[in-house]
Amino acid sequence: MGTSLKPAHIDLTAPPMPDRDHADCRGVASILARVGDKWSVFVIMMLSDGPKRFNELKRMINGISQRMLTLTLRGLERDGLVTRTIFPTIPPRVDYELTDLGRGLQQPVRALGEWAITHQEQIASARTHFDERNTP
């Protein structure tokens, strides 16, 4: 007895429609990538109490390079979270400040930062235990 050449599965159903609740995941993911980036979090936290100049931000955010601060500020400005104001002085003065949209992030970013500070030791301990269990 050989294989039948008669089609057995001819009832094809249409693929399910995308779930409306998940249709905008890509857009949300790009926003979360921006506001969840560690440097963006630090910049938002530092700008929470008012405008700052570039070098002031650089001094306040330990470990950030000039290039990374420039890219972070540019991205936050592009997303409408930060404004850049140039004052016509010699040399020109440039201030960065949170927009209304950016100020809306202050509370969640502060809460995230405070949670990270509070739980640093627990996370470090969990990492150590994990690494000990998973190192050959």
C-alpha cells in the first residue's frame, strides 16, 4: 500500500487577525527603549529640578562620555522630551530642559531609580548566586 495522493487537508482557515491590544508593540517598544535607556534615565533625573547646561549634565552623570551625552540629549529632544535653548552670548550658552511631556516621566523615572538604589545589594547577591550555580 502506497501513499495516497488525494488531498486530505483542504479546509484552510484564515490566519487570526492581529490582536488590537498588541498591534502597536513596535511603537511602544521604541519609546520604552528610549526612556528605559540608562543614560536617558539619568538625564531625565538630572533635569528634574530645572534646566542644565551640557557640561553641568556631564559632571553630574558619572561615567557618561561627551558623545553618549550628545546622542542621548539629541534622542530625547527628537522624542519631544527635552528642549534645547541657545542663548546668543559669547560664547553661546545652551540649556537643556524637560518639556511638559518629559516632566510627565519624572515620577516613574524617579521611582525606578529609587527602586534600583534600594535593591542594589539584593540584585548583586542574586547575580552572585546565579553565577555560582551556572559556572562549570
